[in-house]
Amino acid sequence: MKKRSYVKTNAIIYDSDQEVNEVEETDITPGDEQSCQPKKSFHISRKKTLSLGQFQNGDAFIDIRELYPCKKSKKVRRGRGICLTLTQWRKIVGLMPEIEQSIREILSKNEA
């Protein structure tokens, strides 16, 4: 199996678990033998990652997961999360203005 390569990006992410950090993008080699192997991964916090990939039928997916280090094998294993189809992802992106407004309302109520 080939080693993963890491590419630094200029993206900035805010996560409640951490302060503002640079996002690290990983390219996964196409030679991997898993059927639904992600094509790109974006680390959004210390233990969370967003991966993009393709199902065997050709449909795209967005996978958001927690990652846990395995003490015995020294590898990272995937934990709980959600796998979204492209349609579901686009629905969330379309709802983003409403979600942001709701977040502002909740935060303003907590400050009052």
C-alpha cells in the first residue's frame, strides 16, 4: 500500500473543540483496495475528518467521522459519524443561511 501524501491548504476552520487552525488535506492513492475508499480527506479538528469519495455505483459521498488511534497497531481507525449522499450534502449547504441565523439567535439568547 502506498503512503498518503499531505498537502497544506490555506483554509481556516473554527471548531468549538479547538482554536482556529489550518486545515490539512490528504490525497489518498487510487491503488487502495477498499471499495468505498475516500478520494480526499480534510481534517476539521483533532479527531474529526471530512472525506469525499465515490461508491461502487459511481455516486459521490461526503463522510464526516471521528478518528481514534489504535494503540496496538499504531494506526487510526474510523469511529462514529455520518455518510451523506451528494443530494443530502447540497440540501445542508442550501440550508446554511437559515442554520447560521438560528445559531446567531441561540447565541444572542444565551448572552442576554
